[in-house]
Amino acid sequence: MARNRKTAEKKEGLESVIPAQYIVCRQFTLAKFRALYYRELCESGIDHVLETAKHKNVALLVVGDPLGATTHTDMLLRARQLNVQTQVVHNASIMNAVSCCGLQLYNFGETVSIPYWTPTWRPQSFFEKILENYKRNLHTLCLLDIKVREPTEESLTKKKRQYMDPRFMSVKEAASQLVNIIELQNHNEYITKETKAVGLARVGTADQQIVVKSLHEMQHVDLGPPLHSLVIPAPNLHPIEIDFLAQFEF
């Protein structure tokens, strides 16, 4: 992330999951490894890292492309304010790797995030964006919620934070929330429970999985460990997209 003098110090930022096979040159990486930075530290505790970067080379390793998160963009702005020189090494992310399912990237509309619902918080705004993409004959990539080091409600008012167990939304959980919204919105005539969806799991790994089912069927599909993503294809597909998706319908 930051370029300067003296020995290199590596810090790893974690907002997601890094598959073991992505850790290339493992011995070298671990030899230089210094600390694991969770999102909250990247947001509130990065000043210490930037101060260190004035005198040493510091690398922040992230999942996906570094500028795919506003957290990292903010870091660059803060580094500039401190006159810390930076260099970004770009990487693949689900934003472009999603094309492994055969849907063409230039036919995607706005990306949406599907959050976990709670008993008292059940937002539906993401569905409206999916619907708008669908009406414009555009695919929608749905990023599924990740809960890592989320503080418990009870500990928010205490000095010592306690954290919930990590949770990673699955394709079937996302499909279930979408079906729930569809059932509540009787006036919606575009996206139904029979609308096709593409479930993706562990994209780019040796055990990557892709499946095409209706949203109703996707509620019962188990694609195994995280990370998962869901795509709602446009209603009118290119012939190549149709042929490519057909291999995942089983």
C-alpha cells in the first residue's frame, strides 16, 4: 500500500475470506506477516499504519480488488494528507470474475448487496434495484452479507467488545429473502419465484460451483462453504449466454 524506506512490513486486511490456495509463496508471506487487520481497524486504526509507512514499506493485503471498497479509497486519501506515497496493485474480484457463469459483463446493471434480515430490520430496497435492472434487460450481481467480528448488541455499551460468531450469507438464504419479498409484492409482474437465478460459490478456486435454478428452487440448494454470490439474469439473453448457462442447469 505504502512505499518508503527501510525493511518491508506486511499487514493483512480482512473483510472477507482468503482461500488457502491464494496464499502464494506461503513461506515468504508468513515470514513477513505482522498483523491481521479487521475492517474496524482499517477504518478507525489505520492512522498508526500510515505513520509507520512514513519510515517503512507497508503492504495491506486484501481480498479482491483494493479499490472495490470505499474503506481502502479513504485510506489513500488519508495517506495523501500525510504525504505518504502509495501504490495500488489491482486484483481480480467477484465484480469481474462473475463472468465465469457465462453472462457478459457489459450486460450487468447496478450491483446490489443483500443484508441479513433481523426480527426488527427487513429492508427491501435492494430488490427495487434488481427490479430496475431487470426492466432494463440487465443482469444483477448480488453481493451477499458477511458478518465478521460483528459486536453483540449487549456489548455496544460496554468497554470490552464481545463478538458474534462469523456468518456468511449463502445463496439459499439470499434466495429465501428474495422469495419472501416477491410474495409480499403481489403487484410485481416481472420477477417471480420462477425467475431464473445463478448461484456461485468459491469463484476462482478448485472447488468452484455454479448452478442455475429458479429462485424458488434456489432456496433449497446447498453450495457448501463460503463465499457465495447470486446473479439475477436479464429476461432476454444473448444466444451465447443461453448456451453457457445451460451447462449449469441440473
